[in-house]
Amino acid sequence: MEAADGEIEALCSIWEGVHVESPTPSERILKLKIKSLEDETTSASVVVEMIVKEGYPLIPPQVTISNPRGIGEPEFHELRRKIDRIIEENSDEMPIICEIFQECSDYLTENQHVNMDCSICLLSLSSSPIIVTSCDHFMHSMCFCRYLTVCLEEFRKEIREAQPYMKEKVDTNIVCPVCRESLTEENTIQNYNANIQKMIKETKQKQKTLRNKKRRASTTTEDVQNTMKRWHEEQRRLAKIYEKQKEKGGIIDIEEDKKRREFFIETGTAVVEEEEDPVI
Amino acid sequence: MAAQLPRRIIKETQRLLADPVPGISANPDESNARYFHVMIAGPDDSPFAGGCFKLELFLPEEYPMAAPKVRFMTKIYHPNIDKLGRICLDILKDKWSPALQIRTVLLSIQALLSAPNPEDPLATDVAEQWKTNEAEAIKTAKQWTLSYAQA
């Protein structure tokens, strides 16, 4: 394992936080969350895990990359292919551990937030200032603020409506909209409110500097019209099925039951919203 | 009109068409792009296999901060769906998150058809039958599928 250990030592001196395990004398497991070099607070990352066995570099390391954050799915697959290629093309059995880590870092730096959408408004991440949660999920700051505000309103409502002895017990845990990881920790409702205000202010400042940047082409009216046209055909097909089921008594008759229970789906006309900024 | 909808809704709608979920079809209404006509095919491994279930889905004004409203229109014998077609599913209520989409909601409903959960019932009589005599419940569900949910 000499060749490997030498290289691992070098690796650890370059990269901070590499986790090294030796489950057996002839095996090393390396693990590191690699981040892109740009913009430290919102950098993209992946977790790289590498198993190096006796015989390295003749026997290539097994590399797994997981937990892609801040890079798109196609980009993540491309990174995977790049790593595979490095391993494949290493026919002269040169040490490649460091090279693989470096490749991941370079790739993340080049491709972070490319083709990534905000998980809340589904618009391009690069169109507006972003935040990253403690669980490394990315979204627009404004979208996240709006989410916090809605959560806050709900907690307040719940507390207001709770029985006096239950008020303390209302769960005011804010969770990540993507993975439900708790984002609360020591926060109280009062803190959130202050945080939201602060975040909105910062976002507005950042927004100004972003305005000059080129935006990715967005959905056009034409796209929408084309889409709608294709749907009409599908709708006609579904309408036939519906009529057939109705004839056979397979469709629930809400009217009949309405007097006993109050339930109906609101189907008002579409709300017209004119939006320039990606605030849903 | 459609162009003035929030872009998120337009984008979701387009993706639903470009990359449809197997066994699920969702189309916006011609006159109201927030109202979707949905069809879910009964999963093969369930008593609803061979069935074609029509649902309606509506995106409220607060969407995506509030969950879509979804209801079965085709009759279905299922412990978590009542006779008005209302669905008992956590993500449609307190577990809603704005990161969820029409697609994920419909996938969850499809999964609910494969895995009825009589422990968390909405239709108590159906759930009771499901718990005390599962074989009979499954038989009834198959019968309903055959009588009411054919394409």
C-alpha cells in the first residue's frame, strides 16, 4: 500500500477534511465533500468516495460520486463520465487519486448552477440571488423568503387556534422544502422574522448587480401556444373516456352528496399575474 | 391568457407533456390553465389494474405555497379515498412543500393505489373491510374497477 499511502498523504495536505479509513491493512477508503472554488457561500458540491486496494495504481481505485448539489443532473452524469474516462485512460498506471479530486473540483467550479432551476419557482437559478440551506439545497433567496413567511403565518395561525395548554407544543420547526431536513435549530419565530427582513434587504441589493447579467431565454408565448395545441388532442381522448364512464355510472356525483358534506373544488378563472422577477 | 400565468405553472405544464409519467396523463383545461384533467391508470400490481381513473386537479392562487387540490372523479374502492373522491395523503395537507410539483403529487397518488393504507383511513367503512377481510376488500375493489373505471 506504499504507493497509495504516499499519495493519500499528499492529498490530505492539499485538501482539507479528507476522511481516511483503513478497514483492512490492504484497503483505504477516502471520503470528501468537494466544493467548487467560486463563491464560497453558495458553492456547488459533490461527495467523492474512493476505495483504494492493494496493488494500486495497477489496480484502479473504485470511485463513487454522490449528493450532487448546485449542479444539474446532466452535468452530474457528465462528471461521472469524466472520472470514468480518467480511470480508463490511465493505461500507464500512474497515480490518479489527486487527479480525480482535482477534476471534480474544476468541473464543479466551471459548471456550478448551470442549467439549475430554483426548486420553488422552477426558474433558472442564475436569474436571481440565491441561498443555500445547511443541507446544501439551492433556491432563490426571494423564493425562500416567501416560503419562510408562509411557514411563519401557518405557525402563528396554529398557535392562535391551539388550546391554551397546547400553545407551547405547536411544532414551529422549519424544514427544508426539498428534503425536509430541519432548518430551525436555535431559531425562534421572532428570529425568523428578523432573518427574513434581513434576507430580503440583502437580496434586493444583490439583485441590482445581477440585473446587468444576461438572462437565460425564458419560456415564450409561442411555446405555450404550441403546447396547448398538442393538449387539445389528448383532452378529446380523455373526454371520450369520461363520457363512457359517466354512462356506466362510474363518475362520482358530488351534487348528490353536497347537502350532506361541504366540499367542492374551487375552479375560479385563472388568476392573471404579471411577473418580471422570479417570485413565483 | 395562458402567457400571464405564473411561469412556474407554464413550465410544469410543459414538462408534463414533454416528459410524461408512465400511466399518468395531466392536461390543463382549455378555459382555465389552473384546472387539470388527470387520468391515472391503475397500477398492475394492485386491485385497480386495468382501470382508468379520472381525477381533477386545481392549482389554487397561492400555489406553489399551497398544495394543489385533487379529487378522484371516477368511483374507486380504496381505504384512503372517500366516496366523494377526496384523498387522504399527507403531502396534500400538512406535509406539502413548494418543492413538490403536480408530477410528484400524481406519482404519490399512483403509489397510494399500489399501497392502500387502512391504518390511516378516510373512508372508514372501506378501511374496516380492508382490515377485517382483505381478500373480500380486494375483490370489491376489482369489481368496482371493472364496473366503473374502464377506458
